[in-house]
Amino acid sequence: MAVSRWIGQLADYGIANGLLEPVDRTYVINRILEALALDFYEEQEAEGALASLEEILKQLLDDAGERGLLEPDSITARDLLDTKLMGCLVPRPSQVIHKFWTLYEQSPQRATDFYYD
């Protein structure tokens, strides 16, 4: 169940960095499970500080490679799955556009800062 720990950490990374709201955590975990072709998840008790994004992704990609999900287990295959996993955390383009223009009405600078952040 070690992979569950890293899946939870990836969702928590998204929350901690403002990529998603806490209410979206279960939804995002389900999307990550789909991306990793897994049909199980067991919530893990938090152990210390959140790992770095690089460590979280490395662990998830290593697990995917061990399960034969990366065929061949190459830099390209890892990059593609890495991108797919991060895609589970980011909002749809329509949501970003809507938020940008909502902020822009308040302040063009604030909207630009949001976009580049």
C-alpha cells in the first residue's frame, strides 16, 4: 500500500500549492488512480512533512515501472506519465480563463500574477 501514500501526497501537494481545493481531494485521487491503472487506494496517516514534488513523482513513476505500466521504462514514457499525473491536479483551461478575467476586473496586475504563478 506504499503507492497509496504517494498518491495521497500528490493530492496534498496540489492542495498545499493552491492547485485544487480540499473538497476536490477525493476526485483528484480517483483521477490519479485512473492514470496509474490502479483500482485500490487506502488512506494513509500523514507522516511528517510533505515530500517534495520530485520525490512524490519519482516514487509513483517507479511503482508504475515496476508494474509494467511504462513500456518501455524510458525517459519519454516517464515524462508522459509525469505530465498525465500533473494534469490530474490542474484546473481545466476554462476554469483558468474564468478566474483570470474575474481577477482582471479587479486588477490587471493581480490577474497577470495569478496566471504566471
